[in-house]
Amino acid sequence: MVPEAPLKQTEQGLFAGGKGWFVLNMREARWWDRGHGFEAGLSGQGDFPQVGIGLTVLAPGEAMAMYHWETDQEDFLVLSGEALLIIEGEERPLRQWDVVHCPPGTKHVIVGAGDGPSVVFAAGARENHTYITADGTMEGKDDWGAYTVDEAALRHGAGVEVETTDADEAYAGFPAPEPMRYREGWLSGSHR
């Protein structure tokens, strides 16, 4: 029988405090201010070795990540608002309920667009680009993928000027993520 994971309370909200199943309302979760959008902290100390998931709120012009490719597939669903997909050097507008599928090796990034915030759900496999260390923490493999140079991504502040596999280099212009509470109105139908 799989146990229920404990939820841990912080000043900024709840997160999974161990392995097992859990239910966590995103309005009560601990969020992160990444300096380029806000992301719900879904995994915490939970057990997510096979699939990574994320929920991100982007203001117009904010990039979800830096333009990159990975050795595993990633998929995205626009839950609300508008966004801009930069994929394989092309720009594609996204609107609510659009799904983006990126097979392994697909160069991509999503940038907030339109007149207000967008909310994007992401899910990605972790089979080829992460591993679990002896102490149980998850680490990225050296051959996980890369941040690549792209004109469209650079125009939208979502690209690197020199290709790298080092996330610290790719995100050097952004502050370190800071934990924070959910902000009223980010998610549709919010009453908290």
C-alpha cells in the first residue's frame, strides 16, 4: 500500500514533505518568484522521479525558461491567457487550451503574451536527463540537453548568446528563486 505523503507548512505555503500520494490545492501551495514568472512548488520533497510537472504564471513578456532542448519529451497546456511559443526558431501564438508537444530534442520556450497573465501547465519525462543520488536527491545528467542560441528567443529575452549546458550560466541574469505565497487572482475562479 502506498502511503500518503505529509504536507509541510511554511510561511509561504504547503509542499509535499515526503514520498507518497498527496492532494494539494495550488492556491495553498508554496510558490516561487523566479524573476521571470511565478511557479508553484509541486514536488517539494515528494517522489517525482519519472515525471516533472509545473504550473507557471507569466506576465506578458516573461519567459517560462531559456530557449533549450532536452533529452526527454515535454508537454505544455495553456490554461488561461495568451502566450508565444518559440519552437525550432519559429514563433507561434498560443491561446487558452492550446497544447504544445515537444519530442526529445525539440528546441523551445514559452513567453507570456497578450494583455494579462497567462497560466501554463507543464509535464515532462525525466528518464534521460535526471538521476537519483545515493542520498535520494535528484540531479541533472551532464548530457540532459542544452540552452541554444536563437534569434527569436533573444528578441524576446528568452535566449542565451552562447550555447551552454549550465543552467547557472543560462539564468545568470535572473535572481535566485525566492519562495512566496500564492497571489489572489492568478488562477481562475480564485476565492482566497
